[in-house]
Amino acid sequence: MMYVVTKKLSAREARDLYGVRGLNSRRAQMEARLESIQRIAELYQELTADENNEIVKAWRAQRGLTAEEDDDDDEGILSDSDDNDEDYATNDDNFFDDQVEEGEGNGEAGAGTHYDAEDAEAMFSNMAQSFHDSRDMETLLGMAVADDDEQSGEARDRDNLTLALGARNEDELMLAVNKQCTVNARRLRRRQKTAEADVFADLCQVRGVYRSKLRRRFPDIGQVVERFCRKSQIGADTHRRTGHLVLVQGPGEKGKHLTFPILHEMLKEHYKEAIAESNQSISLSSVKRLCCARNARRRSSTWYLGWANMVSRAANKGFNLKQNVDDHWNNAMYRGLDMLQGKDGTKHITANRDDQAGQRCGTMGTNSKQPSLQMKDQRTVTTRTDYVTKDVCTNIQPTNILIEDTDDQYGTHMGLIKASELIPKSPGQHYRDLTNVVYRDKVVGLRFLNADGTNKDVVCLRVDGGPDEGPHHVMVRYYHALHHIEFGSRVMLVTVRWAGGSYLNGVERLNGHQGYACNNVFISATLKGSNTPHTSQVCPEAVRANMTAAVEEYIRIVDGSPAMNGKLRLVAPPIPSPDELQREQTISGIMRAATDVKRDALLAKAPADIRDEVVMVRTVEENHWKKVYSNGDTMEVRYCYKLECCFKPGCPHPKCKLGRPAISPVWFDGGPTCDGPYHPYPAPDPERPGHYLSAEANLAKWQQGDLQQHVRSPQHVIDEAWKTRIDEGKENDEATYGTWTNNLAVRTMIPQSRVVLRIDHLKEIARNIRAGMEKGKKTRADKKAAAADAAAAAAA
């Protein structure tokens, strides 16, 4: 038996002594107090069993009781002691509730068991003094060291016993008693939690395991939910950091706002035929269970299935709003691309690539959605952007490749980990990554092949508008055309999001998972020794060894982390040779020449293999680049870059040499051809002013021949209209300015305030250009005057 001796504690004393939040309540205090009284009464009954005990005799003499009277008093303190443990264990809840209602220390604990709190506390006070005199400290402190299985508890018991034996006064003795009270209270609390866990385990064994029938009835329901979420543009910038599509709950702006009830109705509409056949509908709670748990540490997280990579939580401020007049138009075009490219993955390949936030060696990686260890008075501070400043031999640059999901195929992904000092970021390097690593991968590379092992005819790439990826840069177009030739694709389609909208690309979710896995990762920049081993100059061999080791360590730590319903697959691409880098610089100089005369001169000086490659690529690009749409409007290369085989005689493309085949590739069965005149440019909806047609309605109207598409972006339309207004001399005409901007807003289907914002931006650019010209003119005049003065002084 373990004896527990405690004293009556106030709320503050209980909080300070026990450190348990639950003891702040009246019920918990009463529970600890009555438990102590129970143990004291048991102790007293054991002691009174020995008639010759000196301590009992002294206590009886102090109270003026005889042995017979003391035995009668025992009945009032504790009766039916043999059955007390069972009653106390089974009726403790009802008993303590009675104590809380009465507000006193008296009550019942099962049949026939009574407590007298005042007598028991007085008994404890007198017994403590008697025990102090007799030095029976083990009984006073309520210790049962032999019955305690924890070695740490035994050590604390021995320490408290030593402290009590060496007490010189009552205060020191009570200090030891209070310390042992803390130990005993923890034992009680631990045993109580163990009992609760046993009961919970028993309940879990009785309760059956929930097995949802939705996966059997609708195998693709998770993908359908994610597709609905992406169409509703949910998540904003959050999914690039957490990897989950975030369904924001609560009030939102008027318009399309996705909630669980709306998602429920959309699923019932999507599966209405299957529901009608089985006569079994989808419940709202089942829709909620499809998403991921908000907090995986809580017990409620087991209720969620996690089939859809979506989570519901409150929104937070996590990104800056970037004003761009093309966002509405560009998002409508991407909805059409999702419809064309998301149905049949066997006929084409859709790849999405992006550079993830770099990891700087020598500093610990952090993530805004995951805590990191830091000093209490020195909080870790990070930058607001994911750009890594150029620093010599310290940066690790991950590049992620994501193959998009389709209705018939799951997506896949891989990551390329490169050291910026050894593998510089450039369009040429992205081309080498595709040809040397991605195509040779045993998982991702197979998605670029048909069932018979040949390359797919249609390759679609989704990129951002950076200088190393945006197709409006000449070197990016050069390597896309080279890729189009060497891969032998019939159609190469490269699309770009609006400036500031690249966070909507699916690869950003993969970046979020990888950034989460990099949290609290520290990799030294000198794993193989100093970068300046002999002198103060940086040694290239030492840098190469250190960064190679850093990349290997990064892959060892991060590879295999959870990501996109799978695991991260990271590889290190080969380091380009100096000849490859020099070849890229030579081609860049030729293609970026200011005039054709300079380009031809540089081309004549270049080696024969480079000259032949440049001539071939320029010929194929000139023949295959689709610049004009079917309605006669020019296709903007900063949003869409499309190469189609021309099948002209003499074209160096391998597919053109074979001649035009009888069958053209289609996006999906019954859909338009990939190399045909159709592209999902948005078209206004006549029934909803200010809105574009849905992707399905857009295609249906085009097949009917009744579709007026907006090929040119709103920014291009506004810029051309403003230029025309300046040529007409109406730049400062305030009388017609309001009507003109309103008509322009209706024409471009954006708010008038955003049209005015774009016009103000153009005015600011013009003012800056004029100011720069004036400054340059003044600088040249000052230099000319200074030179004349210097010449006059020299002549004198």
C-alpha cells in the first residue's frame, strides 16, 4: 500500500505546488483533499491496531481518550475499510459531486463510508508532531518506495527522506512534507491517467472501425474535389507554403465563394447519374471527411480521411496583393487549359516546373507554418520573399518538376538539387535538366513516352514569367525550339501566368511541401574543410568539394519527406562542363545581338556546330511559331508560345521530314485537335455581363462557329488605346476622360478603377522617361562644358 499525506491547499498553493491546471478548479481541489483524508484514515487505522504503539498512546493521551472510545471514534472516521477501495474507485464521481454541492469536507463514498474532514485534519496535525518526535519519517511522508516501479520516484523519495531526517525545526520538516506531497500527487495523477487510457483503449476495441463506401462508389472523388477547389481559385498564396488547398470559412466577398455546402451540391451534380443508379446520395459530413485534418496532433484528426489534399481553416494575411489588369483574363484562359489538358493524359504530357526557395548553407532553414528552435530573447527573423541573394559558394537551389494530374492518371514529381556556384540558373541549364535528368528518370521520364516507347506528340509546359523561363525572352524561346526539335514533338505549348499570379501553379504546392521538410535544417558550407585552405583567395576545388557534399547532405535529409500524396524524390544533376557553359555563352551572344548585321557577323565567327544549330533552330522557330490566331489577332508571346509542325518541304524538324500524317492529335476523345485553330482564349458571356464563358461553354460555342474570343490581353488593349489617345491629342482632355475609361473597362471586362490605375502607371512611366532624358541632356552639357574648360586651361 502507498500512503499519501497532503495538506489542505488553497487554489494558489495548489497551482504553485502541483503545477496542474486542473487543480485550480474546486472539484479537483476537493478530490485531492479527500484522497489525502482517505489515506490518513487508513494509516491511522493501521497504527491503532497495535495497542502498544507509543505514538498512538501519546495521541490518545493528548485527546483524553481510552482505547474503547478510540475504537468507537474509528467507526466515525472510516468504516467498512475492507470495501473502501472498491467503493472509492467506483463511486468517486458521484461522491465528489456531492462534496462540491455541499461545499464542505464531509460526504459519502459508497455505502456505509463516512469522512470527518475536521477530525482527520486535526488528527494529521497531531500525528505529524508525534511522528516528528519519533522520527518515523517514512510513515509521515507517505512513502512506499518498494511499491513504486519508477526509479526516478525512488530517488526523489530518498532525497525527501534525507531532508526530513535532518530537519532542525518544524518549518524544515514541513518543507520536506510539501516536497513529498508533490511527488505523491504526481503519482496519483499518473495512475489516474493510466486508468483513463485503459478505459479508452477498451472502448476503442469495442467500437468498430469506420469504413467509408465513397472510395468504392466514387474512386476519383478526391481528385474531383481538388479540381473544384482549383477552379474556384481557393487558397491564394497559402498552398505554396503548406502544400494544402485551403478552403476559407467565414464571410467572404460577393461572388464565387466555395464552402462545404456548395461543394456538396457540386459533387451531387457531378455524380448524379451514379447516385440515381445506386439510390444512395452523398452526405454533407462525408464531404467534410474527405479533406485533411487541420491539426494532425488532435484526436479528432482520425475522423478525416485525407483523400482530397484540402484543409478548412481560417484565412490569414500571408501575401501582398499585386495589381494586374490581366488576372481575370489570364485565369479564364487557364480554366480552359485545365479542361483541355486535364482529361486524357495518354495523348499529351503537361509538366510544371519552378525554382523553389533556395537554402543558404551556414544558416538554418525556417518555415512560416512550422516552429523552429530559437533563443527566447533572440527571435529568428527571415526575409519576406523566397529569393536568395547571390552569395559566393553558399546557395543550394532546388528545382521542382511536377507532372499534372489528369482524369485517368495520377501526377508525379521530382526535384533537382543544384549548387548555384557550380550550376548557374539559366535557360540552357533548364534545357539540360530536361534532357539529361528528367527524360532519363525511371518514373517521371516514362510519362513523356507513349505505350509503345515513342515520345509523345504534344508537350505542354507551364512556367512563370522569370527571365530564365518566360517565353518572351529570346534565349528561352531558343531552347524551347531546340527541345521541340530534339524531342520530336508535333506540338509544343508553353503558357505563363499573369505577373504576380504564378502562385496559382500546381508546382507551388510541391514547393510548399519541400519548404516544410527543410525547416530546422542546417548545412554547413565547409563540410570538407575551409574554402580558403592555403591563402586568403577562394579555392575553386575546395568550393566544389564543399558544395557537392552540401547537396548530398541536403538530399539525405529532405529526400523521402511527405509531399503531394507521396514522397519527395530528389536527385543531383550533373555539373556542366566548362565547354557547355562556353557554348551557351556563345549562343546567347549570337541570339541577343542588337541587329541582324551583328548577328550574322557573330554567327560567321562561331564554330561550325554552333552555327549549324543556330540556323536550324531559327528556321524551325520561324516555320512553327504560331503568332497569329484564327481571328487575325496577334497571340501575345508573354502568355502563350506555341510551336506547331508545318510539314513544309526542307524543314529540318524530324516530324516535318516524315510528312503530314493522316490523323491529327486531339486533346481528348471528341475534343479539338492539338495543332488546330482552337486555343482556350476567354470569351464574354452574353448572359452575365462582366464574366467570361466557362471552359465547356467556350469550346461548345467555338464548335458551333459562334464565338468572339478576347485574344489580346486587357493590358495590351489599354496600352494601345492610351497610345491612340495621345496621338489624337486628347491626353489632357478631362471632359471625355471618364466616359473613355468607362468604355474601356466594359471592353476589357475589368473595373474602371483598375483601368484608371493602369493609365496612371503609364503616365508615371512617361514622366520618368522625360525626367531621365532631361537629366541625361544636362549631364552631357555639363561634361561638354567641363571638357571645354579643361582644354582652355591647358591652352593657357
